[in-house]
Amino acid sequence: MTRPITLFTGQWADLPFEEVCELASGWGYDGLEIACWGDHLDVALGATDADYIAGRRQILDKYGLKVFAISNHLTGQAVCDDPIDQRHQGILSPAVWGDGDPEGVRRRAAAALMDTARTAANLGVDTVVGFTGSSIWKYVAMFPPVSQEAVDAGYQDFADRWNPILDVFDEVGVRFAHEVHPSEIAYDYWTTRRALDAIGHRPAFGLNWDPSHFIWQDLDPADFILEFADRIYHVDCKDVKLAVGNGRNGRLGSHLAWADLRRGWDFVSTGHGDVPWERCFRALNTIGYTGPISVEWEDAGMDRLVGAPSALEFVRKNLFDAPTAAFDAAFTSH
């Protein structure tokens, strides 16, 4: 298997970084997608302190792990969001939240994303995964009626705030992989097209493919890979199970907690949901994706110490490489 299988540490940030490394190594993961919260990775230190970076690498080396990507979803969310409120205070560092003034939060979040790019470069990593936030997600229901001018202004706001961040990504040779996800500037097929247009399709901005967010929106995750082949910079492997069709459970979640059986969908253990994994893996082969397959554990109905190793087993069993050139030659010669 040519592609490494990694564990995203975002759902493990309540544990010390070294403890997560020990667990992932013991289960057999090849490496990590390191979250920039908890004590896992401090981007203010990582951007400037060589000794701090050396210390992170020492821990990874101790457990035989590599790092292929780092992720700063939580801080990225605050770059464009409107409103900025108590929800953001709950996910942001005190340094980014500051006094809570919304525009100040956005500017400090943008600066932290720039430091995230520098930290990635110092770690020898070429991909940062994360969210962008959105000033127009609040209009998703389109009622009360929303003017086209308001929508256009949202994409312009995204471009104005993210182009300076992407300039730093270009300077240090790192790419940003936006996770297409509800509450972001790009959350489905058409909004992804519009977001790419807004920043001029610059190479620094690509996509993190996570199929779970497509299924409950009735989108084809394999087709998405083929449509955005040149922009798939990273892959998060997460499953989702629909529970609609009974006349009660809706796709919007009904303001119910994860794992509540009245929800119309929920994240589940990889391989136990509705993601068409074989078609998706074939699509990744078709576009020549050779980067990491990162397991993101979010099944609120299963103990993560059971689920994370089972997810690794599923991916190892079901992920397959594209045919070799020798096979292609033999096949076409008949």
C-alpha cells in the first residue's frame, strides 16, 4: 500500500500529544494529522521556535510516526464567520479570542493561520487542513429573502480575508486544504466552484475531501473527487449513516445531540455507514491521489479506543492501489 494511513488528532486533543502518539503507534497507524489545539501543536511557537519543532519531532520519532498534514479547523472557522459569539470563544485559544471584539477575533485568527503555514513548513509538512468560516452561512435557508448582492459580498469577504493568508502559504511553500463542510464558504459542489472562482483558482487553496459531509446532503462523494481532481490535497476518512425516511427524522439534525437516535444522520464507525468506499477509493486512484488517508474519529456511539483501531483495520483491508503500468500494458495487449 503506497498511501499512508494516519489518525487525525482533533478528537483526541483532551489527551496529551505523547499519549495519542503512543496509542496511534500501538494500533499501527503510519502517522498523524496533527491538530493545532490542545497541547498537540502550538502554532505561535511552531512558527518561530526551532527547539519546539524539534521536540514535536522527537516525540513522533520515539513512536515511529510521521506527520503528513497539520490541521487548524477551529481557528480557521473564525476568519470569516459572522456573527462571532460565545460559540467561538469555546473553540478558540485565549490569544485569538482576546477581548472578543468580532473584527479583532477575525484578524487574530487570520494571523494564526499565517503562523500555521509557517509551522507546517518548519515541520516539513506541505499541507494544512482546515475551515474558512463564512459570513453568509447564516443565509443558507435563503429566507427571509437574500439578495444576490449579499451573497456576492460574502464571497468577496472570503477572498479579501483569505488571499493575504494564502500569500504566506505561497511564501513558505505550503498548501491549504479546505474541508468542504456545512457552515463554511464552500459546503457543497456549487459553493466549492464559487469559492475557487472567488480566489482566482490560486494553487495555494485546495480541498480536504471528507465524504461524510456529502452523503447527508445527497451529494456523490466519488463524483466530487473526479470533478475537483486537481484540488484534492488531502483526504479525511469518516463515515455517516442516514436515518431518514420514517417521516420524523430530518437531514438538518433537528438541533439534537450527536448519537441521538432521533437525528436523521450521524457519524458512525468507518465501514458501517452509507459512504460508497469502493467507488471513492477507485476515484482517488483515478485522479492519482497518493497522499495520506486520515481517519477522523467522530462516532459518538462507540468508544474511540475500540473505534479507532477498527477504522484502521477497515481502511487497510479495503484501500487498494491503482493498477501498475505493467498491468496496464498486459491488459491492453490482449
